[in-house]
Amino acid sequence: MASMKRICLLATMACTAMGAPRYSRTESYADQRVLRCQTASLTPQTLKKIGTTFDLMAHTAEHVDVRVDGANEAVLDALVGRGACETVVADLERLVVEFEQDLNRSHANANAWFDEYHTYEEIVGWYEDIASDFESITKYVPRIATSFEGRSMPALHITGTAPGNKKKMWWQCQIHAREWISGAVCQYLVDHLVNNYRVDPEITALLDTVELIVVPFVNPDGYVFTWSDSRLWRKNREPNPGSSCVGTDLNRNYADHWGEGGGSTNPCSETYEGSRAFSGTEAAQTSQYFSANAPILGAIDWHAYSQLMLRPWGWTQADAPDERLMKECGDRFRDDVAKVFGTRFTSQKSIGLYPTTGTGNDWFYGDDASSKNQGVRAYGYTVELRDTGQYGFQLPASQIIPSGQEMVPATIAWLAFCRDNPLRYDAANVTRVR
């Protein structure tokens, strides 16, 4: 049942709708479309070039979705061959407008929190209310970090009341600004866990042995910008000295094989890796909070879209030292998702898409984080949520609840697997692969 405070929050949001607009946009996507290029005919070098030159909106082992306009489509043709890609979104501006219409409609008709998407301020208030309503099993930290533009970056700790040593897990949300469903699913899962403690025996037993740390926003400035200016903004909002282009791709900025070719050195690129590892304010500070809570046994970085469960490595074809267990964990996650609505996810190593360096999931598992994680390697995963390209980042609000529902059994099993199968890290005997 919704608390009185959350009912009041919905009422406040309705008043906001009658006053200043919650959402606005200044950037047009006219003359832009999304092309789907099959990867089988592309070399690894070409895939890497596409990933660092264009806005690569989605990627699977079979294809990549690339955002183009009239000016740069010829450049893509030169890379892959004219006619090698098919159009999946013929009019990107129209798709965004349709999403905005759905955004307004869902807000006007919303009766419950998960009937619509929410602003940064609304989401912070929601997490505060969750902590207040479930104070015996939560701890709300209002500011674990401060974004470049000065916004608070909170965290919510969730654990049961049973005594004993709790195994810590980490979820981080909304690192890429435009991936709104990632933050909404984090909220859905938090809501499900706290409301089912002492109701569902499996969740009760799980939370009595696990402490889950949830970071609602790794990129609050970028998220706010998607509500005020550019719906498809991806990076953070930190200026780059010497360039008019703003922002770093925080998911290429982690200190794990940073700068080794899996990100872009061009500040105007959507995958700009930053000037150095952890040059991005938000990645640097949230990683410090991760290490301050050591040991952490497992971590998920929530994203959209493509329906993937990705594990290390992204920078090499070689298997990680714990490939067998990480593959088993990822495959189980994939299978558990499918049991709910039949939604098909793919479980694979990140390198199976194209090379990436400086990513969050590699960092969680890699040497830099592990050396500060009290002898433990964290299982590191990236989850790419719905869909496979029909809506992309414009996933209608009606899909928030089913997107969350299909994650429930998979994430409960994932938490238990990481708890029961910890990965050890010996800094004196690290398996280093090149």
C-alpha cells in the first residue's frame, strides 16, 4: 500500500503539471534515423570505428543500431558498404514526439508510482519516503557524492533485521542519461524487496543475509538534461577543456584498462572516455563509495536497451579467471527472466559485442576495485533492459511494470548466487591476461 507521503507526492506532481512543465526539449531530431547493421560482415576494427564515431544506440552479437543524419550517413556507408544496413527507425523525431505524447498521457492518467516516468526531484523524494516507510530495513544516505552541477547523489541500503555478517551487493542506475527504464526498474525492484520482507519467505531469508546498496543516479545532471533539453543525451554534463563539446561517457571512464582503445578520445563522441581514468566527477565519487563499503560480492550496472546480460571482459577475448562461475550466473539470470513473460535475453561476455574499455562491470570485477575489496572479486555485470529496437530509449510507460516484473526472479536468484559463491582475489597471484 502506498504511504500517505507518496500519495502526497503524486498530488504535488499533478500540481506541477498545471504550472511549470515537468518536461521540455530544445534539441530536434529532424532528418535523423536509426539504421541496423548486421555484425557478421563487419570486422572488429570496423565495429570499433562505428562505436567510437557514431551514436551506437544498441548492440547485440548479431547487429548494431546506429543513429545517423543526412550529413554522416555517407560516412557510415563508406565504412560498411552502401545498402549494408536497414532502417529500423525512419523518423527519429517522430518517435521522440510519440514518446513525449505518451509521457504527458501517462502523467495525466497516473494512479500509482509505476504508471509513469519521474523527474530527478520526484525520484529522490520517493527514495526518501521508502527509507522512512521501511526504516527498520533501510538506511538512506542523502549524499554519497555530488555531481558536477552540484546535485546530491544518494544511496539506499536494504537489509533484514536478523543479526550476523551481511554479504554486500551493489546496484547502480541511470549512468547513461537517456536510459530512463534503467532507473525505473531499479525503483520497481527496490519497492518489491522492501514490501515483501516478512511477507515472502524467500525474500525475507535473502535480506536477512544480504545488504543491497542501491545508487539511484550515477549521472543525475545528464538525466535532468534529458528532461529539459535533449531527450537522447547520454553522457554527463561536465565541460571538456579545449572543446565546445560537453560530457564524458561515464561507462568508459572507470580505471580498468582505461584508454586502451575501447572508448573514444574525441570529446564530441558519445563514447568519449574522458581525459584520464575517473576524470568524470560522478564515476570517481561513486567508485569511492563502492570501495568504502568493501567487501562487495556482486554488482550490476543497469542499462537499456538490447536485452543483454553482459559479463567481463570487454577489453580482451581471453576468459576472465572466474569465467565458469560468471557464465553460470549470467545464464541463470537470462533463463529466469524468460520464465516470466518469455522475454529473450542474451548472456555473453562484453567483448562479444565489440571492444570496450573503462567500463563499470569490468571495473567491479577487475584489479583496481578488487585490490580494495578485502580479498574479494565482485561479480560484475551490465544488464541491458528492454527492448530490442522498436522503441529503444523511448520505451512507453506501460512497459515499466512488466520490465520490473520480469527482473524480480532473476535478481533474487542473482543475489543468492553471488552470496553463496564468492569470488576470491589474491593480489599476489593475479591471473593477468593480455
